Amino acid sequence: MSVRTRIAPSPTGDPHVGTAYMALFNWAFARANGGQFLLRIEDTDAERSTVESEQSIYDALHWLGLDWDEGPDVGGPNAPYRQSERQDTYSEHIETLVENKHAFYCFCSRERLDEVRQAQQKAKETTRYDGHCFGLADEDVARRVAAGESHVIRLVVPNEGDCIFEDRLRGEISIPFTQVDMQVLIKADGMPTYHFAVVVDDHLMAITHIIRGEEWISSVPKHKLLYEYLGWQLPELIHLPLLRNSDQSKLSKRKNPTGINYYRALGILPESLLNYLALMGYSMPDEREIFSRPEMVEVFDIDRVSVRGPIFDQEKLSWMNGQYLRALSATEFAERVVDWFSPERLRDLIPLVQERVEKLSDLVPIADYMLGSRAALKEQDFALDKLERADVVRILYHTSVRLEQVQNWDRDELMLICQTAAEKLDYKLRDYLGPLFVAISGRRVSLPLFDSLVYLGPDLSRARIREALDVLKVSGKEKKRLDKELR
């Protein structure tokens, strides 16, 4: 049996280091075993999925040196590799499940589902669908569907017993079916949910090993039931430990820069980032820390992965990158600098600075915070006219949370967000933007703010605002009050 692994990212934002982490281990396992590695795009969330995000995934993984044997951009015998293009396939298999009474139509309104969930929470029960529509007569279902009544299709889950399965790294795992929801398989818009599409696609694409994050362990019972209902063999399961922040929480953009493009813009080399990600839960047989992709593949053993949550340490990554930089020849170093500060980056910067310089050497002091790290901030940097410390914290916190939700990182969208927030919080826009100028540039006056945000990109911009809040020593009590105000 030929080993076949895959990653299936959603094109809904900047490519995440977690995607690179999972891609690396799937790639290494396939290459070490002479198998195939696939890339599949899970774009069933039509509102959030974009062509730009999909292209960013390709670019980021290619930059890291990871290649795939099948995928939307390279084709393959299992095409199409975008879920949005596989509707007929999902329709065929959902019909089989419904006909065999392994799935059922649900007509419950959102209001009813909310009431059920609140009652379960009040009773301290596991929140799950209560089976209200399970067992509806076929005639009743057909009539309501024909009438155009909104509905979803759900998975039938046993009322008793346990789901028992094996994980290669963790051994036998048992989850009671009473903790498993009757998962929606087909949404009201006709699109499949992740849980249904991933099972169908993994089987039809002959995936032999599912290597993914440990957050999916609780979903295995739903997936295992689907494999059994459809008469298919469950692939081998390997759940990797999640990347974590220093406080052991899941790595997230609210606490740490998570975008691959952030580290690329920072000047982290692709081979050092990949090397560092390889150390997240894995160790080489000889315990060395610096190694190349070919060296990793040559001795790769998935059983050496530790299930303890690895800490994504920015300082350790910087140290490792320094090791790689110092190992370069002078010529190689110069080539990397030119590659990092590409003609495209310079081209994008020129319109912001050309009207503000009198000598070419003026470029550096004007745009230093755009080209490298911003000067370290001090609390007194935010002693602004017309704003107390509480105002500064309020503005930065509100902006930080709002920017986390931005999908289209463009000038007009960013300006609208700040204008709307300033109006709601009752600040003049000029005053509202003051703390943001300092957080982003380290200065009270700098290049145009929204152009700077676009140039720096979402991860770096968000990180600088978070750093500003850290400098202001915002307490947990303050954050709770601000969160309440945001709600």
C-alpha cells in the first residue's frame, strides 16, 4: 500500500504557521515512505473563501520548499481538488446515508436550537442536538422539502455506547457517544460541512494516513461513524500536538503573529522557519537542532513525535535564523537581502515616500519602521494631547479586536473600521488615530497610517498594536471591561 497524506487548508485569510507545521509533517512522512502528498482546498465557506487567499497558500508553501504531487494548481487523477467543485460527489453520498437511515433532514430554526442549547447549558449537560427531527415520516420530510422549507441534513449518532479508536501516537482512545453531536452534514445552503466533505474526499483520494492537529480528536467519532455507514476503511490516525503560546494556550493571532507571510516579511529564512517547525514535538535521532529538509526525510520517524504541546518561541526562532544567516557566504547573504527586500516591496514603498524626500538617503529615516523593526516603545510615548491613558488603551484595544476580523486588508476597509469605531466611541478621528500612529511607527507623525498598515500587512500591524498594549500594562480587569464594552 502506497502512503498518501494530505493537508486541506481553508482559503480564508493569511496562511498560518500551523498550516506549514501540519504540511511539513505530512510531506515528510509521505516522502520518507516513498508515497504521495496532496493539497486540497476546503473552500465550502463561500463568504470567507477568496482566490487571493488560495494563491497565498500556494506561494507560502512553495516559499518554504514544500511541494505536492496532486492539487488544484498541479492537477492529478483525483481532481477536482477544491471542495466547492465536488458538489455532485457529496450529493451522491448524502443520498446513500439518508436512504440507509444514517442521516436525516432537520427543519429546526436557529431560535429553537438556541433555546435547546441554553437549556442544556443551564442543566450543565453536553450541548448537542436533541434529535427533535429524527424519525420524521418520509412523507412529511418530502412535503416540507418540496415546499421549500429551510433544512439541513444531520448525522445519526447512537444514544449509548462508546466510540473506540486507535491513534498512532496516543494509543486507544474512547469517547462516549453521549458527548457526540448529531453533526450537520449538509448546510441550509446545500454546501457540505467540513466533517462530511473531509471523510468523502479522504476516502475517494485514497488517503492512508490522516496527520492533523489534536483539536480534531473529539471529532473522530463523527468521522468514524461516516466511514462505517459508507462501508469504508478508516485511515490510520496521527494527531500531532498543537503549537502553543508561552502560557500553554493554543497559538493564536491574538497573542502571537501566526502568519507565514509575517515571518517572511520579518526576514526569517524559509529553511530556518521549516527547521524550527520540525522541532515542534519532533527530535532527530542524534538530537541535533539544525538540519535540512532532506536530512529530516532521510531519518524521519513519525513515532518520534512527542504529544506534549510545543511552545512556539519567537526568541528561539530568531536564534535559529541567526545560525542560518551566519552560515551563509557574503555573496549568499547579499542575495538573501535582495530577495527579502524585493523590487516589489520597493515599488510598493515608493509612492509613500517619493514626495517626502529631498535626498535618496532620506528614505531610511522616513521609512525605517516600514523596512525593519519599529523602535521600542515606552509608556510615555502615548502621552498624547486630549487623551488620557484610559482613552489610549480603549482605542488600541478596540482597534486590535476589530482588526482581527478583517478579511480584506485594504486601505478603504481599514479606514472605514477606524472611522466607525471613532464614531461609536465618541472620538474625533484625528484623536482616535493618534495612538495608532505611535503603535505602528513609534512616532506621533509618520507616513500615512492606512498605507503603512497595508504595506506592513495584517500580522505585523496587529502584532505592533498588541505590543503597544503590553507596554501600557493593560490589566485583565481592564480587558474584561473592554470586552464587555465591545459586546
